[in-house]
Amino acid sequence: MTTAAMSQSSIAAASFVGTAIEWYDYFIYSTASALVFNAVFFPKSAQLVGSLLSFATLAVGFIVRPVGAVLFGHFGDRRGRKSTLVVTLLAMGIATFLIGLLPTYASIGVAAPILLVILRLVQGLAVGGEWGGAVLIATENAPEAMKTLYGSFAQFGSPGGLLLATLMFTVLSHADTASLQGWAWRIPFLISALLVPLGLLIRLRVAETAEYKQAAEEHARVRVPFLQVLSKQYRQVTVGTLAMAGGFLTFYLLTSFVLTYATETLGMPASIALPANLVAAVTEGVFIYVGVLLAKCITARGVAIVSAFGLLVWSGPAFALMHTRDALLLYVAVGVAMVFCGTSYGVLAGEVAELFSREVRYTGTSLCYHLAGVIGGGFGPIIATYLLARTESSWPVAVFTAVVSLLMALACLVLPRRESARSEASAIAKVTA
């Protein structure tokens, strides 16, 4: 194998494997919050109230993610991408492992959900610093013409982590309710202790990015990257956030909220609902790569625009199909939505990263991603659950999804073409150097 090939494979592994492990940790929480946590960590109450409380702890992790983006973005922009990614992986792994050891509400009362929220906060902070760094490790080491492809390496970590998490809970769903709520749910969390060392080994072997080294040598680092982003690159944050929000909302509604909707509202067994996440993970993973291939023909921006309008159009039919209570139609609803999520997700990493100048790129890129996560993944399931409880119909949820997808489409339409984005970032870099 040539040195160049080895370098590319090392970059891909560092970006993908570490991200997949972090998303595995994150997705086992979202899956458990939909299936188990309402009964394990909260007092006995109405079913939908318990689900709302469970999704509220899920939202806490999303809400704190922008804080993690600012915190780890600061160190990533000033101290380096590699060392920051090592810290985020360690923090996520430790928090996830400790969740697997937590006593239940029946054992220690209100202290159980409090401890759960604290560890969820740590998870949120860690993942807040993960994605931006993983994308930059790849794109800043990429040839100019291959930034979209390299940016997709980190994107494959999301369906990879979801696939692993779903496989774990699919197996566990065959246990009886008492076993699942008693001890079986802990297994996926404890397994994290075995996965994190693998991710650390891979990341420690990768060198710091050339662009960061150049910025350090030129003393081009900004004292407080977050303030620089807010004062001079806030337009990029707005566009980048909205461009990713629709995909986030659809993804989390169809991988987290739908588990509760299918099992509690539609009365479908968990063993039927959980494979929908397998469909989601596989479909998204395949179409991330398809999106990258399509970008060569119609540009990454064009792929993002088509994907956003696809999500907008599919919002209504998706929930109509799910409401039939037919397992196959449920999988079709999720699968088609993940086609559009995957194609947009595959190209937007490189596009959003290129919106920002290199000395604030970690902070700016991370902020976009995680503010979109707050909109789509943090508040999305809560709003959807509230709308469902209030109206006893899935149509308001479909309308909500369509509105956010429309905002995504409008943001993608105003995304600068790649050449314009680079020119803007270069101009800002010259001013602030």
C-alpha cells in the first residue's frame, strides 16, 4: 500500500471509527429513552407523561451540545484538532459506562433521574466537540477537489453507530419486559468500555492536520474563536444551522420518536418497530455515499437542495404510511425519508466546514451542527410527542416536519457555491490574521 493510501485510510478510520463509537453511545441513550427509561428512571405516571419526561432528558443532551461545541471548539481551534478529539471520546465513553451502572428510580428515588441528567449533560458536551473535529481531521487533510468525499467519512459514523445500537436493542427486545427493564438495558451502555479504547488507539495514531499546523506557525489563531464567529461569521452560522436542521428533525423523529409512536400509540411490538432503525441506518449509510457521487454531477449544494425538498414532500406520506400499522409500510416510510437524509448528510459536512475560515472553523462548524441538533433532535421529539398527545393525530407532526424541511430548503438555496465560500473564508482569514 502506498504512503498516500495509508494516509487516506488512517484519516478515514480516525474520522469514522471514533465518530461511530461516540454516536453508538449517543444512540443507545435515545433508543433506551424511547423504550425503557420512562419506566426505569421516572415515577409511575400516564404513559405519554413518562415518555415526555424521558424525551426531556434526551433533549438535555441536545441543548448542551452547542455549549460543548463552543468549549471544545475553543480548544480545537487553539490547541489542535487531534488532542481535542481524544478528550471528547474519553468523556463520552466514561459517561455512557456510568449510565449503565445507575440505580433506578425504584432504588434511590428522585436521585436516579438527577444522576441520569448529569451524565446526559456530559454526553452532550462530549458529542458537541466531536463532530466538528472529526470532519476537520478529514477535510483539512483532503485535496481541494476531494473535500466533499473526505467530509463524508465522519458522516458514516452516524449510521454506523445507529446500526450497532439498534442491533443491540433488537436482540434485547426479545427479552421479557421485566428482564429488559431490570438489567438487560444496561448491557449496551457497559459495552462502551470495550469500544472506546479502540477509538483512542486509532485517533492517537493520526497526525494533526496540516492546515491547523500552518495556522499555528503563522500565529493566525484567534484568542476567543466563539466571539469571532458571533461577531464576523454569524451569517454562516445561521445558514449552516438551518441547512442541517431538516435532516436532523426527520432523522430523530424516525429513529427515536417513531419507536414510542409505533409501540405506544399504534400498538406495534418493539420487535417490529426496532427494525425500522436498522432500515434507517443501512439506508442512510448507503445514500451518504450516493450523495457524494451525485455531488460530482450536480454539485454538493445541488444535492443538498434536492434532498431538502425531498424531505418536505415526503413528510405527509411518511406519517400516513406509518399510521396503517403495517410493518412493511413503516419500513418504507422510514427508508424513503433516510434516502433524503443520507444524501444531504453526506454533502453538508464539507459545505458547512468550508463556510468558515480555518482559525475558527472547529467552533463555527460545530456550532452549526449542534444548533441544528437542538432544533431537530432536542426539541423535535418533545414537540412531536406534545402534538400527538394534544391532537391524537400524527398530521400536526407531519406539518411540523414539513415546515422545518422548508426552512432547510431555503437555507440550502442560499448556501454559497463552494468557490464563493472559500473566497469568503480566505478574505476573513486575511483580515483577522
